[in-house]
Amino acid sequence: MNAAGLPAQPQGIAELRLYMVQRFAALLENQMRNQRFSGAISRMVYEVHSELVLRLENIVASLATSDIAAHHRKELIDGIDQTLKRCKHFESALPLLIQNRNQHVVSNRSDLRSVLLRFDDTAQKLSGTLVQKELLERQSAVLEQIILSQEKVTQWKTFVQEILSSFQDVFPFQFFFIAFGEEHCLSLNLYYAGHPTEENKKLARSRLARQMLQQLKLPDDTPLDIEEFEINCHHDQSPIDDVEMIMVAVPEIEKVNLAGLLGVAYACTRQPDAQEISIIRSILAVMVMVVGSSKALARTLSELEYYSSHDPLTGLHNRRYFNEMLEYEVGRSKRHEHAFSLLMLDLDDFKDVNDTWGHPCGDTVLRLIAENLQAETRVGDLSARLGGDEFILLLTETGREGAQVVADKLRRRLKDCIYTSPDGKPFHVTTSIGLITFPDDASTVSDLMTGVDMGLYRAKTQGKDSIGTMDSISEHVQHNRVNRDLVEKLRLALKEDRIVPYFQPIFDCKSGKLYAYETLARMKEPDGTTVSAGAFIETIEKYGLSRELDRAVIGHALHTLRNRLDGGHEPVKLFINLSVQEMQGRGVIGYAEQLCARLCIPPNTVVFELLERDAIGDMTHTRSFLNTLREKGFLFALDDFGSGYNSFHYLRELKFDFVKIDGDFVRNILNSKIDHSLVRNLTHLCQDIGIKVVAEFVESEELATALKLIGTDFAQGFHLGMPRALMS
């Protein structure tokens, strides 16, 4: 009852259901009580009525024989007769009234019972589906703590304690279990609320742990690895004689993704109601995902951190970590005036191992190499795998002599190591080693790495299975830096279209008339000076700029030739040098074909030339390349003919349009009978098989006359014409 004396309002579905059932029961009870009371009244009325009728009839009989005057007697008898008639009418109507009332009572009672049953069923359904606001707030208080971050993931055990602290505040528990399946045991993290007694701890470890094994359907003799934690709470633990355990297991399909998590369990001495159990289970399901994901992410982050500094195949440190430690060691050794040495190791002909027995066999070799390196290095030294079959050692506080001893010992140990192929055959692998010492050989990180690499290269050139050193790298480093500066200048020149062709005339030796021009690449500096191709052609090839150079020269040369033709000059051939990479199908020939078509220049006007050593070095590609040229209508010239080959087998296999005799032979024909004979015989040989001959390096009139007498077809050189920017 409230202050006004009225019934208090129900606060929940359960209270409302109880309240309504009580009210309906009271109504039914009152109705039945009224029905009984009404029946008693009806019976009493019926009895009184019957008695009244009987008495009235007796009075009428008495009046009929009495001495009352006749007219008075008649009036009395008539009045009583009227009353009797009305009583008889009432007597016939009363049963009908009672019957009708009874029917309404039965119908109302049935309706009340039906409404009561339907309300009770609805209330039970509502109580099973609706969660009280207070429970939802308690659930939210726990879930609000479950916010993942990198720090929480890496410290996931502390994170779990924070979650359980909130859990404990809204859903008090005595114990909380997290079970992980490890390789040989069940790992059980056991969280206590408060500070339990040793007896409770012992019981939790045994009885409750075994209960958890049963719920996880694991054998009772499964080994347990228990780790215990305590959660701060505001009450002491009670005995655990009767503990309610609520558990959520991980579905079998998901265990792989949750770092071995098997399930979590909530244990308390208080019996939660159905709604609380539902909420607790939902929170436990969330914790399964959070705990499992946190542990899996923590393991992944740990692995990523490990592999950020280690090589996954060998377990040695990787290049990134080695570079960091080398920088540190340079600084440390400078401060303490210590020496240290680097050994760079490269396996000799290791590609043969992979090609012969496959990469798995090669990986086995690399792992064994790593084991041998670690066995031969001291604590404080650093071994790393730089990549492929290349390893490096940093020997702290070790000078040249000590490093030489270590290098030789390693070389011999690795040489004696026996490996087994997949088919069971033994084999050996030798190692080349480069050695450099700080600060005697170099004093910076970049110079040290360059020097040890050069030492390794020297060991390879010495016949492998040896140790190479670098006494001084300053000249080499300076050369590399000049090359790097030059390649960047070339990139910029190509971008700004400052690579242009110069044209050197080629004359017919018999008629003396202009026959062709050879294009020679030049780089124009921003200040207007010109750099010849000899200064940068090796850099162009080394750094893969040949394609851009060829396109630039071809484009400018063909446009210049078109302008010459438009000026009314007679047609001439145009010799254009190509890089060897064009035999690999880089697309420059297609570019030249399109440009010739657009400028209306016949393709047979253009003669592409390659050096003899490049053209004959790969007969298969050369044959395919020459076929492509002929299909498109271009001509071909072999440059530096006779410079390096003692066999003319390729003259039979390949068809050339021109050959250019190497200038070293041409310039000495006036002074050397051998050179004169070689040039004469080469000229006649080529002419006999239909190849025209061009002589280069004609630097005097006497030389030009001698070539004419020999019968050479064409000649070019500084005496006949210097390279110029325009065609005359």
C-alpha cells in the first residue's frame, strides 16, 4: 500500500503478472460468493412466497364461511384473489429470472477465467523476452570497458583484469576461468574476486578446474597449467561448497582463429535468475571473442616485431637490424677508439643448388650455414642474413689479423660441411668472404659496406673459396659517386630533351660522293657545352637508360633527315647505333617504323648497327632481331667487325647488309703489313658474300687512298668529315 492507502504500482513484468492474477482471483471469488448469496436469497423468497400463498388461500376459505356482510366479504375475497393472481405470476417469473442470472454468472466466470489465462500466458512470454532496464544498464557497464587498442592487445592479461573488475562490480563472482588449449596441456587462467583463502584457492584449482574439463569434454587426466590473478572487490570470498558455473565454449570451427582459446566460465555462489544468466552468457560470448582476438593479435604483433629484425628462414638478424647495429658500432668504436671488422660471405655457385635440387634443398643449406655462423661467433658479435645466399658478420673489437683468422676458420668449416640432396647424394658448398676493418679501411657505414662488398668481389675473381680484402676504397667510392652524379645528369637531360644526334658523313670510296651519315649521341649541358657519347655510354647501359637514349636519338635523327629531304638534297642512308637491349624486343624498332611512316621516309634508308660482340653473343636473339628488321624494311650493319672473334661461322648463319671494320685495323694499314692484309682480306671476304664494307677512323688522305686501292666500299673519319649537329 502507498501513502494514500492505494495498492502500490507494479515495478516489473513479474510483479504485474502476480498483481493481475491476484486481482482476477479476487473477482472470481467475489462472483462465486455473490452467486451463493443470491441463491440463498432466492430460496428464502421462494419459501416466503409459498407460505404467503398458502395463508392467503386459508383466509379466503375462512371468509367464505364467516359472518361478515356479504358485500364486505366479496370485496375482501376479490382483493385477496387479485393478490393471489399476482403471486402466481411472480411464482412463474422468479425461476426464469434465477435461470437467466445463473446463465450470466456462468458466462462471466468463464470469460474471467479465459482472460486470466490469456493474460498469464502473455505475461510469461513478456517476462521471457523483455530484459529489465537495470539489467541492461549493468550489461552496458561491462561492455563499455571492452575497447581494443594496441596497448591493451599487447598487455592482454592486464586488459582482461580490467574487464573483470567492471564485471565484478555489476555481476559479482567468486572465480573466473579462461581456458586455452596448448600443445601438451590445458592452460587455465584463474581470476579470483578479492583475496581468497588458501582453502578456496585449492578447491578452485581442483574441483572447479575438473568441472571445467568436463564441460569442455576433455579427459580428466589432462595436464593443467594454472596461472592465478586477483581482482579487487569490496567483499570477501565465501566458501565454494555450492558454486554456480556459467560457461561459454568456443565453437570448434573458430578455435584456430582465437589463439587456442577453448572457453570462459563465470562461477558464483549466488544463484542468478534466468534474465541475469542470459545477460551473463551474452557478456561471456563477447569476452570469448575479445580475449581470443587479443591474444591472437598479441601473438601476431610479437611475431611481427620479431620478424622486423630477424630473417624468417634462418633466424639470424636481417639487413635492417644489421644496418642499425652497424651505425651504433661505428659510433661506439669511435668513442672508445676500438677497431671492428666485417665479414661478408657469399656461397659459391649457390644457384646451381637451387636449379639442381630445388629451393627446399637450398633453404636447408642456408639454415645449416646460419647454424655454423652462430657456432663460430662470440657473444657480442652479430651475424645476419642480408638476402639470398649472402651473410655478414660484425666482429666487435677485432682488428684485421683477428678477422682474418675468423674468416679462414669459417671458410674451412663451411667447405667441410656435407649436405645431402633429396636423392640422398652428398655435396659440398664453398664460400667466398670479403673482409674490411674499421677504421683502417673505412670509417663510415656506407664506405664499410662498399669496401666489404668489393672485398667479396675480389674473392670471387680470385677463384672463389677465398678471402678478399680492400686496402683502400676511396678511389672506388669516388668513381661510384661520379657515376651516380652522371646518371642523374643523364636522366635530367633525357627529360629535358637535351640528348641530340650529331652526324658524321660516310663517303663512297670509288666516287667520293656522300653516301650516308652515322648518328652519334651527344648530351648538351645547360651552359651550352656538348658531351660526347664516349663519356656516358657505359653509364647509360649500366643504369638501364638505353631505351630512352635510342628513342631520343632516332626521333631527332629522322626529323633532321626529313628536313634535309625537304630542302631538296639527294637521299642518303642514315646509320643509327642501337643498344644491345633492343634485341630483347624493347619496342624502339616499332617506334622507328611508325615515325618513318609518318615522315614518309623509306625504311631502307635507315641502317641500324650493333657492335659485333653484342650481336654475335646471342645468335638466337640476333637471328630473330634481323628477321624483324627485314620484315619492317630496315637494313643492318655490324660494327667493329673483326674486333673479338676468331671464327666467321656467323657470316654463314646470319645475313648482314654492312660491316664496319674495326678502327684498330684500319688506322695501321699504312704501317703494318698484317693490318693491311687483314683489312684487304676482310673486305674481299664480305664483298664476295654480298656484304658492303665501311672503314672507320680514316684520319688522313693517305689512309683514304689506301682504302680505295684495297677496294673498300665506304669510309668515314675525321679527315673526311667531323660530326656536326646538322646534315650539310
